[in-house]
Amino acid sequence: MKSIAGPLVIAVVLALAGAASWTLGQTEQRLADVHRQLATLQFVAAGAGSTEVEQALGFEQRLPVIGQEASSDVRDVRATSAYWRSDYPSIAPQKDAGGGVTDTNPTVVFLAANAAFRASQSSDRLDSLRKLDTAVKNYADVLKGSPGHLDAAYNFEYAVRLRETLAHPKPGAKMAAVAPKPAAVDESGADLPAGPTLHGRPGGPPPAANMNQFKIVIPKRGEERKDAPDAGKGGAKIRKG
């Protein structure tokens, strides 16, 4: 009986280890998929995918290190996708009863600070000043938790200077026009989403430009070049004078 019990216990342990490894592998694959969507600027799909991964996390969340990293990774992706979709209200760090930030995820706290700054870009001066105060406080919270965060330090100083400029405007100065919020984009069947992305605003011709004066030249295929070998070659230059 003892000779059977030992191998049986080992087999059960190996089966449980194999099942755990397979589950972790599936979770890592789903996380890789949402990161790919985020890298290719498919923010709507990345946000939806991160929510599905979070709901699918089971015993992985209870693992000491792996579970915490997976949950933090999912939050990072969801917050990043929400930020670039201009869904600023959904990016909110965890706070205590007194309003202090208790969230230890530096990515989420920094994105929340950036979202507060973006929300401050209003045509109303008083509203912008009030929201800039929130942005400055949020950047300070980021630096309290991550003193070496260079981007937060730069943005903190910039937000402080911008607030001082708005609080004491020069005579005759006007506020810059606020860019309209991008509309929701259907990313199905599109390589890249339309509207502003983390790479900036999409380029294009000036509004008043007449594009009919520009001609698009398409290179000929190999067999076409054989039929017309002289195509593209200019005539002999005639010297003047």
C-alpha cells in the first residue's frame, strides 16, 4: 500500500503544478494580447480586453508575487487605454477617508495626474485654475510615492508655472483655444484609430489647400518598364545663350 501511496501523491502534485502552470500561461497570453492592442493604438479593444482579463483572474490573484503583478499590469493597461480615449473620470487612484492618495501603483497615479491636467484645459479661466490646483496636487502625490519620477517632476513644475501664468495674466493676453474632445472611434477593421494618440495629432494638408494641384506618381511594374524603356527619361537639355 505504501508503495502505491507515494507515487500517487507525486502524481497529484505534478498534476496540480501542471494545471497551475497552464492557467498562468493562459493569463500571460491574454495579457500579451492586450499589450499588443495597446501598442498598436487599439485603445478601445485594449480597455475591453483588460477588463475581461481581470474578471478571468482566479487563483492567480491570491499568489504572493505573480498575482499582484498581474493585477497591477491589468490596471496599468486599463488606465492607459482610458487616458488616451480621454475617459479621464474613470482614472482615479485609491484614496483614504481624508482624500489622501493611498494607491501604490505609480502608473495609475501618474495617469490620474495627467488626466487632471488635461481636464484643466478649459476656456473658462477660473475653472482652469481650480482644476490646475488638482493637477498640481496629484503630481505632488506622485512624487511623494516615487521621488525619482522625472516625468512627474517636469509636469509638476510645468503645471505650477502655467497656473501662475493664468492667475496673473498679462494685459491683453488671451487663453489658447481648447482642442475639441475626440469622438468615439470604431476600431473594427482599422489599422490605427483616428484622432489624437500618444504620438500626437494626425497630420494632414492645410484646410485651404487645393490638393488637385498635386499629382501622385506610381512606379511602373517590371513588365511595363520593358514595354516603355524610355519612360521617365527627360529629353536632351538645350543650352540657352
